Amino acid sequence: MPVAGTFKPYRPKPSTFREAYIRMGFSDELREHFGTNYRILRRWVDEEGYQEIHAARRDYLTRTRWPNGAPGNRKRRAAPQIRHV
């Protein structure tokens, strides 16, 4: 417990946070990796710059897991049914 009139300093953002976030995303794996909670992770994301880190993660996923583009709620036409009479 901090002494009266003082405050407990925030846990500093690790130097490897950006790379880990880009690789793992905002997940339980990331939380366990750094041994912290989601509130601290959100603060670190804000310190890093949400727009920039989010765009970097999206680029990473596009290069590695989604070679044909990001998945989404795009309407996909069902394959035509062929009737055999």
C-alpha cells in the first residue's frame, strides 16, 4: 500500500509490447504473456497509438493468415445447385 499522499506508479509498457500485440492481438494469450490485466493492456495500446497498432496488426494478418484479403460479412453467392433429372 502506498504511503498517504503518494500514488503507485503505472506499470511501464514493455519494449516488446508492439511486436507481441501485432502477433497475438488483444487476447488472453497476450494478457498471460505479460502477466497483466486488460486495463493495463488497453492503456499500453493507447500509449502506442490505437490507429497505428491496429493498422499494423491488420497488415500482419493480411500477409500471414489472410492471403486473399480479410474475412468479413461480405455476401457470398452460393454455388448454383445442379439438378439431376
